[in-house]
Amino acid sequence: MNRRNFLRTLPALSSLSVLPAGVIFRSPFAHSHLQSDDPDALICARKFELAVSLSLREQPIGRVIVEIGKSFIGTDYLAHGIEAPGEERLVVNMRGLDCVSFCENAVVLARCIKKNAMTFDDYKKELQYIRYRGGGVDGYTSRLHYFTDYIYDGVKKGIWKDVTKEIGASYRKTVNFMSTHPNSYLQLKENPEFVKVIAKQEEEISKREMYYIPKGSIPGVEPDIHDGDVLAITTDIAGLDVSHTAIAIWQNSRLHMMHAPDVGSKVTITVLPLAEYLAKNKRQTGVIVARAVEPE
């Protein structure tokens, strides 16, 4: 899947919930009191305030990811939330989330908390580091659009450990959805020269040996999946590696997903355990498990 989710090819149905103009907050985490009317900066400050109140910095990063993820429950699903016309730039949007940006924000905030780097500028720096190949913005094609590429790059940067190889099986997949559906992406439609670059990236991704846990095998490996692991749901849709992402969360001795499910919905925890949830969807074939590494 392109990391913006297959559903992002559909029109967004949810609207942003914005703060009234002129709302000002003070961040207790900056050495100088920061004032801003940026609603995302306010949300960020509230997440860090929550972290301090719960002493999350002393917890394992997986537990921090879960607690920050839970703080987003009820947030509207928003497709195309970080897509913007013009030159590529870091786009911040915590007011509406899709499945990828939900997981991304929980991990970014958790890393900031663990590093005790809790200002809005720290958050944006960490977000850029995770979202872009090598951590730098160098045009649209520098963004990690496919989630398996996102994990691959993150492993090299010390963000993730891909634990799937230890508990899953190898598989091959030809990844080419973006280059074969350029009209579904604003930047590819407006800049056809990007398609060749994306196609080359897809070729590299397709050459890699990938690992996944077939959905029929999930009950047997549930104990090996931890709270706060990021789950990437594999698919049989041609050209896509992943069709959905979520955060693993244990409830009532079973493994569930915390996720932004779909257009028109909100961030929630699945009623069904992961294995039963995937069994109901014929196009979802299994799961990749990425575990956040404790930052230094």
C-alpha cells in the first residue's frame, strides 16, 4: 500500500475540527513560554502534558505508544490530511487522522516523550525524521509512501525492529500501485515526471524479501505481539503491499487493534480481536509487525 492508505484515493468525507481563531496556549515544556494559535501545537502540548501527568517517560516505549494512541480515541478519520499542493513540505495535522497518520503520530510523540524533547519544534523534527527517506525533505518522492518502505527506512534509522521475520513467513509482492494509478495522487497527476522516480522506488521495494504473518497463523503467535507494536495489514490488492495500519493493544487476554478505521469514522479500538477481525475481510491476507526501539 502507498503509505497514505488505499482509501485515500476516495474523497474525504470528514471535516476538520478547528479551534476558534485566536486561541492561545502556553507550553510548560519550552524554556520560554510559547504562545500560538496553531491548533496542532495546542494538541501537541496537551499530549505532552498528559505524558508528564502519567509519568510516561519512565514507561517502556510500547506502553507510551498505547497511552498516546488512546488519547486520540474519538478523533475524526480524515483522508488526504497531509497532502498539499505545491512544493513538498512537512504537513502537520493532528485534528483529523487516517490509519497511517494515527500510528505515525503516536510513535512520534512517544519518541519525543522518551527523549524528553517535548516542544512543538521537537515534535516536528521527529515527524520529519520518521516520515521522509533518510529524514530529510527533498521533494514529493522523498516521502515514504509505501508502508513496507516506511518500516525498511525506519529500521535503518533505528526507529523500528521488524519482528515479523522471527514469527512469520516470507513472501514476494510486486509493488506498483502508485505508478499504475497516478491520477489517484494529486502530485503525480500534476507532476508526471515524479511517476518515473516512484516507479524506480517501487522496483527496489519489490526486490526485497518481505515477511508477514498469514492471518490463519495469528492465533498461534499472538503472545509474540506486544502492546504498542505497529501492525501493517497485508493485502491481495494488486500493486499494494499494505491496505491498513493499526496499533496492537491487549484487552481481556486477546490482541486487538487501535486504529483509524475508515472514512466517516473515528479512532477506536476494535471490538473483535485481531485474528477474528482479519478473518472477516477476504482481501486482508495477514500482518507485518514493527516494534518501536527505545530511543537513545
